[in-house]
Amino acid sequence: MKKNIITVLLILLVPIAAYFFMSSNNSDMGNVADAKAAKPQIIKFTSSMCLDCQEMNKLMKEVYPQYKDKVTLVEIPVQDGKAFTEEQIKKYNITLVPTMIFLDSNGQQVKRVEGAIPKEELVQCIEGLK
């Protein structure tokens, strides 16, 4: 009986622990405080449970470092349930992840990309920001 209870607990707790581990973002790609900078911004809405999001995260980690002095990246995990996240989801009408909103230095939306895109297109979008 005790083995069954332990097995059931492990089956329930391991995925929950994995979810929290995967959803914690320890990258130096920027944060909400950086969003007030007077330079172009990329607001990336993502989810740790989304395969396209994971693909775009890898791609962004590869491409973004060469632009980090020119562009601010704000990554918003849609599943975190915070009030700020909910406000941003409503503000930008996010219905799909991954979604990237490209803002110019005046804070005006220049481009919106929904879904995964190839590296070349991502680079073009970033280079098109002013």
C-alpha cells in the first residue's frame, strides 16, 4: 500500500517539479525593468510547454547577443499568472505563442510575428528596428 502511495505521489510531483524548473527563466535576455529603455524593444510572449516557443528561445539565444546593445528583449511567460502578464496579453491581444512584438524606440509597434520563424527572418526583423 505504501509503495502505491509513493508511486502515485512521484507520478504527480515529478511533472510539477519539471514544470517549475522549465518555466523559471535564468537568462540575461532582459526583463521588465529594461522595457523602459529608449531603444527598440522585442516583447516575446512564450510558454515553457510550447515546442515552437522552445525552438524560438534557442534561436533567440543564438541571435540576440549580437544585438543586445541596440535592442531590449522582454520575455513574458504567459502561464505565470501575474497581473503585469495579464495586462500585456490584453494590451497586445495575444492569442498564440510564441508571439513577438517589435517596437521602435518610440514604443510604436513596427511588426508582429506569431509562431516560429526562420533565423534569417528573425535577423531581418531585429535589423529593421530603429
